[in-house]
Amino acid sequence: MLQVCIRVRPLLKHEKNAQWFVNKNNINSQNKSFTFDQVECETRTQTLYNKIAKQNVKKALNGYHTTIMCYGQTTSGKTFTTLGTHDNPGILPCALRDVFLDDNVKCSIQYVQIYNEVIDDLLDPKCTTLQIVNDQKWGTTLQLKQIPVNSFDQAIQLLNEGEERRIYRETQIHDKSSRSHTIFRIFIENGSRYSCLNIVDLAGSERVSSENDINHETGYINKSLLALTNVINQLTDQKQQHISYRDSKLTRLLQNSLGGNSITVLICCISPGNNTQTLSTLQFAQRAKIVKNTPIVNGEKQTQELQDQQFQSSCQQNFNIFTYVQSLQQSSKSSFQALLKLEQKYQNKYSELLQQYYKELSKFTINEQDLQDTISTLERNIAIQLEEMKQSISDTNNEDSQYKLLIWGSGQDGRLGFGDEKTCKIPQEISNYKFSQVSCGFHHTLAICNGFIYAWGRGQKGQLGLGNYETILTPKKIENLRNATQIACGWQHSLAICDGNLYSWGCGDDGQLGNGDCQSINQPIAIQEDVESIYAGHSQSGFMKEGMLYTFGNNQDGRCMIDSLGILTEPEQVPLNDIKSVSLGVSHMGVVTNDGCVYMAGTSIDGQLGTFSTDDEVATWFTQLDKFNSSNRASQIQCGDSFTLVLNTKGIIYAFGKGSFKRLGLPTTDNIYEPTPLPIQGDMIVAGCRHACTVTKNGQAYMWGFNFHNQLGLGQDDLDQEPVLLKINNIKQISLGYFHSAALVSK
């Protein structure tokens, strides 16, 4: 089906009262109500792009014809959504940026307008009255040369040239109204696959006025939009045999996008202050979302027989998780029923994984060699997923996953768990326990032992979850939590996953508990089911669910990667997909996606977002770092107090942000405003507030940064340190707080 999104612009100065109101995904007037999957109000265009268009642009790079189309009345914000501004780029510039991130792609473009049912080339004023033709490769297209483009800057320059020639005119309700439909066409060739990405900005409908209607422009616009409406209506009428694509140049040129083999996204822009026109747009959108397209990958065709053989081979090689779980039955000391529940979750996940790959393979039209490469990638990914599933099951139930806990740094408030408040200059073991996971907060510590959570340290905000506000000097079990698989400590709050559900407790002043208010709670409360992973920052939190990231808490500076600044007391979805790594810092956060890209949000005053600014106070809710792309793929990110670390797939560590206390691991204490490689490499990175470390493949760790409280564990009182080897081995996990650090080590 067509993907339909409604974008509601703010009221204009001359619009006194709103006649349409939004409640989540519902749009209501006094006597009408509509529901859509996606409704956006006062959202930055880049947020809109990331939510509904970004993934479809990626599909275009993989061989799917794709169309993104903006529809609505005059002044509803279509052109603003399509083109945007320098500070708030629109759908088209964002799409071009993502297309040119792939170095393997060859691109060419066309930019045309349909004015009074005549198609003209906006890039060459000599090419007018263009004819629509059927091409064996591109389908319904134009008798027009494609212009090769090698870079984002070149494409933007051509876009700007075309805009200079586009027909705009002052109308009764708009001082600069587009009087033509425009289609920016990006022809993509990626190996044996090819596609056409169309970005369409439709002219707006309005009433005909004989005084200002030069060349009967409004009549032509309304006629072509009526033809578009008729095509949509015919496509949703099961009894309709004939679809009247040829009634308009617009519908003829977009034939593949309307009921054809293209992925199509329709963004309907509306005004809350106009009743009649907005109602018409919403009715059009309601019909359009029923239209079914059948997208296919364009390229060389493979045989069904070969595809089936390869799929059967992959199935025969898969690992039977259930058999593995049964082998653990005798050796496991914890509840086997709980184990089976976990196993079922991964069995379902594995089944979905196979189905997903098979579904994708069935769409591929590629040659035999490309198919073999695809199958190899499939098998590698399945093997990785299976190994992760095995490890997760083992970690939950196997005694071998319980490790010694070494801890060091400031002992104030009992955060080290030794029964006193003494400082430990070197790592010391908490005896009588073996733990599978540890997390250090600012003033408290959590650890998992045999599925139970133990807490110790400062408890004045309820962050220990023990039902009181006391300080605890030794590990104490949180009695009402069982089968814990993950924990995370923030400044004065805590998160945990138990039986797949997310629990939160502690300080809630900034909404970081995600329960709908700003109250602090001294014992765990469940706020989400079926959560995959959790993240805790200073006063913000996050979790992954069904592959999507949700954040909540203090978002005054955009540190939750949500564009509505303020306090978020309930989880909101971050506009990113295919997420690989997430980290929440003190006043910023970072995300790495599976394609190796890095996205940042929050305060940027010290360079922690990888950008330079001379402003006294700068907040950026969302930015992408150019340093990391398909040729330099990031794999992990860590955010601390005003600094960031990024690890790439080759083991190179990059640092940027505030440089005081040598927290960046570089010789300088100056602020660094762009990703800068460290002199050491690693397999994993961890950031505390003002100190950090990397763990190597052989289980050793290098520490650096602030050492006033001996949180580097080096046995010396030097305040600032560049990377120094920590004298412990066989490290399985390490966690850094503000004043202390902890590591799990095997025997």
C-alpha cells in the first residue's frame, strides 16, 4: 500500500482560529475525524525525512523505483517540505545527501515541471514540450537526456538552477505560489541493479480567480489534480477495469508510482485553519492509503529454481536453538521454565530472520554471481545472529557467565560496596559474589548475580530500588525483581530488564523514569514490555523495542534526539532505523546505524557533537557526522560528560569534545571539534563522565582521563592521564561512573 503521512503546519498570522486539531494519529474537526499511521505537527523536516523517507531512499539504492510526493492546497507547506531552507533542509536535499553517501552508486538526474499540461526541462530552457515515452529499462519516462552527477554539491547546484526557472507567482492567498508541478528524477545504477527516485512537489489547488489567473494556470492545476484524484479513486475501486492515467501528463508520468511497481510515499500537507480544503486533502489521503503497489527490484533476473536451492541449503545449515537449550537443562541451576521462555523468544526471532531474508531474496532480480554473494551474506548474518542467541541463553543460565567483580575509585557513600567509604587506588574484588553484569552510576552501583539485581551506594533519590532512601555500603538484593538480563545506571536513576520488561526507579525530576510524571520512586516500576536493550544518561533514558529506539527524560537541549524540546515524561520514538549502537551522555547522545553512519544530538558547545560552534550555548537536536560512512564505518559509540568516542570496524578509536582532564585520550587538553583518531586501538570502548577506556581483544584495558578519585585504578595519584594499561587481565565487561569504575573478569 502507499505510505501516507499527514503534515500539519502551524497557523499563519491571518488565520485566527484552528478548525482542525491533532490528537496523536487522529485529526479532528467539529464534525469530522480521520486516523492515519503518521501525523506530524510542528516537526522539523529532517525528522519527517528520517521517519518516513530515509529507509525508502535506501531501498531506491538497492534497486526499487521510489516516489516521494507532496500534496495539498496552496500555502499548506508542500514546497517547504520538499526543498526546505538552508537551516532546515527539505526532503529533496536530505535524499540527495543519502544517495551520495554510497560511493558505489552512479547517478544522473532530470528536473522538469508540468505547467499548463506542458512538460519543460528546468535544467535546459531550450528543451520544452517534452514527450512521454515508454522505455524498456525505466518504464514511463521522458524523451530527455539524463545529466550525470558525481557529488551532492553538484546535484544541489543543478537543483538551484532549476528553481531559478520554475514558475512562481503571487496569488490571492500566497505571495510566492508555485504554479507548476515539479518532478526531480534521480536515476540510480548500483552494480546490476537500477532504479529511479522521484521527488514530486505538486502545485496547490485553489479557487479560480479571473483577475489573477494568468494563462488559466489555476484551471490547469486543478484539472491535473482532479485527474490524480480520479486515478486514486479508480485504483481503490475493485470493480474498476480501466485506470485513466492518460487524462493528465502528471498521472501518465507517475503511472509506475500509482498502483505500479514503485515504492510510493505520499506526504499530505494541511492547514489547521482551513476547513474545506483541508477536508478535501484528508479525504484524498484516506483513499490513497488503500492503493496497493507491487515494488520489485530492478536488475538481471534470477531463476526461481536456483533461489529455492540456495534457501533450502541455508535452512539445512541453521542451528537448532531448542536442541541447544535442552542440552543446558541438567547443568542449569536457575529455572528451566524461564530458560524455555527465553529460548522461545529467540526461536521466534530466528524464524522471523529467515522469513525476512527469504522474502527479500524472492524479490531480487540479479545474476547468479550476485545471488551467490547475497546468499553468502545471508549465511554469515544468520551465523552471527545464532551465535548471539547462544551466548545470550548461556549468559542467562550458565555458571561460566558469572565473573569476579573488581571495583575501584572513590568509596564515598559506599559506592564500592566494601562496607566503608574508603578510596581504592587499584582494583579490588567484592568477595562472596560472582556477577554477570555491572553498571556504575554517579554515586551508586548495580550488578546482576544469578538473575537477581544487587544495589549499593547512595540512595537519597531512591536509585537503589530498595524501597527507601538510605545509603547502603554493601551489595543488597532488590527482592521484587527476578530474571534480570540487563541493568543501566544514570546520575540518580536506574533501569533494568527483567523477564523482558523494562523497570525504572530513582530520581524522576526530568521525566527520566518514563512513567508519565516527574516524581521520584524508590522501588522498581514496570513501564514497557518486550524490551530488547536499555540506556541511561545523566537525566535521560532510552530503550530498544522491535528494532526501534525510544527515549525520554530531559530534552531541553535535544539530547533525547527528539525535535520537541522540553521534558519528555513518556517514551518517544527516535527517527532512525537499523540501529547498531546507542549511548546517552550528560547533555548529548549518539547513535550508530548498521550502515556505519553516526548521528548526534544535544548540546554542542564543547564540540561533543563533532561540530564547531562559536555560540555561547548551542543545542542541536539532530546531526549526522560526515566522517563516518560506507568507507569508514562506525561500529560503536560512547558519550560521556561533554565528550564522545567512536570505534570503527577496523578498531580505530576517534574522540571529540571537551579536552580537559585529558578525557579524550589525546596529548592535548584543548577542545576537539571533529573526530580525531587516538594513538591506540581497541575492540570495545567505554566512557565514564570524565574518564574512559578501551578493551582489547585479549581482555586488557587502557584507561585515560580524570583520575582525582583514582577512578583509573592505576595505583597512582596523577590527576590526568593519557591511555595507560590497567594491570588486570581477562576483562569481560567494564563500566565507568563519575567517581568510580568496575570490571568483570574471568578466572
